[in-house]
Amino acid sequence: MTAYKITCQGDPADIIQLCKTVLVSKSAKIKSIDLDQAIIVSTFRYGINPNGLKMVIHVNHLDQDDYQISISAEFTNAVDVYGIADRKAAEIEQLIQHQLEQPSSHNTELHQHDFQQALNQVKSTSIVSWTSIVLIGLSISAIPTGFGFILIPLIGLIGAVIGLPFSRWLAKRAHQVVVIERHNESHHDYFWLYDTVARLAAKANIPTPEVGVYQSEDMNAFASGATPQHSVVAFSTGLLEQMDEAEIEAVVAHEIGHIISNDMRGMAILTGLISSFVLVFTLPLQGLRILNLLGNSFSTIVEIILWLTKLVLSIVLTFFGSLLVKKYSRNREYKADAIASLLVGKDSMISALSRLSQEKIAIPIEQRGFNAFKISNQSQWAEIFNTHPSIEKRIQALQTGIHSPV
């Protein structure tokens, strides 16, 4: 593995930003940015492995204003026989060198970056990448039941898809949302909120969703709906009373980020696939129970063993499936924050999150079934069991720009 080095001058934070912009322009996925150590870790797709090639860029301080950019790449699970990783590192080295030699063009790229392209890049994470693992497992687990029975377990997925169009109605009903109508003078006090949502929706190139307000002392908001054309964003009275205009605008942008990324659809599909996965694995046990029940020599002991095995297997698979769903949920929160930073600026989003970190009021019990779709869901459990990352990690991600291309 060859380390390519570039000597340059400037502020290390600016150098890191320049390197990040170059990496993203070449379709790299930023894994982490450590500003204190001046290190960027990124990955590139290689074959079917989306993270097959790992690249590390380290900015070392030499003396005074002189710095050295060190670039190295290697495969994470293969031997670089043909020097592909080294060639990728050399390519990035040349692009960074070019940007350093033409700072004016670099600044133009940073400040006049095509907004829509950046927006599309942030929301490009597809549910396909999350469901592929489940689908592979679903296919493998279908072997003991026969592929002809694969349609039976897909009932879980079909049920999730059928229920998705009702998600907006259910969310509004659970929160007793009052939908703001721009032509209704009795809603005059919230015209500014409707206009804010409409303006940011237009900027994100989606139809204006329904805008609602619900009575709750906790600072929160949520988005729900099967498609951008049939969605709602709603805000608690606690949030509207305790946040300033810029912070509320950031929350609006965050919720619009969920809508344009089709996060509600992604959650429904992934949850349905998990249910199908559990059903496929437990289907053979259910078949054995039926055979035991209809056979000439019914055994109570066999029935108990099969029933307990099915119960334990269902619980275990559902538990691990829920962890996958929560991992996806945490990832989409980072993405929605990044989209908000593009729409209104990261400082406003950081300010809104800082205000949410001061929240002391718990979400009402009758609303907790929709916790995953809210902007804030603080919990005392370890992060692996939560639908949201910690506020501190979300702020750090915004500060370093891990999930944003600019």
C-alpha cells in the first residue's frame, strides 16, 4: 500500500473540507471525519461490495502553516494484486492537487454547488441496500419450505404495503392534528408556519404537504405519508412555543427531508420484510405441528416442544429484526439532518437540535407508537435499541458534514 503525499498551506479545516469535496465528487462514502486528528475515512464501491475499497486521508502538521496530506487506500476484504487501490489513491491525489492549485475554482464549487445535485446525493441512500440482506435471507430460509410457499410469507410485506396509505390518517388521528388551511381565517395564527413549509417544499421540489399542529407540551414534530404527494408534517404546540423562527424552519426542513427520501415507505417495507422473514423461518415448525395434530399418533410432548421452539424462534428473530429496523431509522435521521442543513444551513439545524437536547417532557403515551417518525425520541436505553441517534452524535455529524456532500 502506497501513501501519496501532498505538501500545502492553509487552515487544516479548509483542507479537510477540500479533500471531502473531492472524495464525494468521485462517489466516495464518507465514513468518519475527525477534525481533531484531521483524518477522513471513506469507502468506494468495488464490485458488489459498496464498501470494498477503504481510503484514509490524514492531514499532518509540518511547521508553521505547512501541512502534508497523506492519502492511502486498501481493500477491506481482498488482496490488491493489480494495484487498483493504489491507482485510486493516485487519482484522488491528483484531483486534490488540482484543487489546491486553483483555489478560486474550488471556492466556486463550494459556494455555488448545484443544490439539487447535492440534495439528490444525500437522499440517494435507497431502501434497496437495506432490504437486500433481508431478501437474501428470505430466499435462503425459503429452501426448507420450498420456493412455492414463498408467496405465503410475503403476506407480511403485502400487509405493510397495504397499510402504508393509512399511515397519514392514523398519525393525524393519534395526535389529534389540526390541519392548517391557508384560506381559513380561523387558522391565521399559523399562516406563517404553512408558508414556511410551502417555501421549503418548493425548494426541495416536492408538492406542499399537509401542515398540522397538535396539542402537546413536548417539543416535537413528525412527518407521515406514503408518498410526497400524500404526506403531512405536524408540529407540537410545545415546539412552536419554545423554539425561535430559525429553529422551527430547521425542523420543517428536517421533516421535509424525511418526505423527499420516502423514509416512511422505507420503514414500512423493511418492517414488512422482517415479518415475512420471521414467518418463513417458523413456517416449517407450524407445518410439523399440523402434521402432529392430524396424524394418527398425536403427541402432546411433541406439540409442546414445537410450540415452544416456534415461540422462542419468533421472539429471537423479531428482536434482531427490530434492531435492523432501528439501525435504518437512525441512519435516516442523520440523512434528514443533512438535508435540512442543505435547505436552511447547518447552524440552524444544530441550534434546533441543541434546543431539543434540553427537552425534559416525555412524549405522551398515546403518541409513542409514532416515536420513530418524530424529530426527537430521547431514551435512556443504549443507542442500538433506539430509533434515533443521540443529539450529541447528530450535532457532531452536522459539524463534520459526514452525511452532506458540501
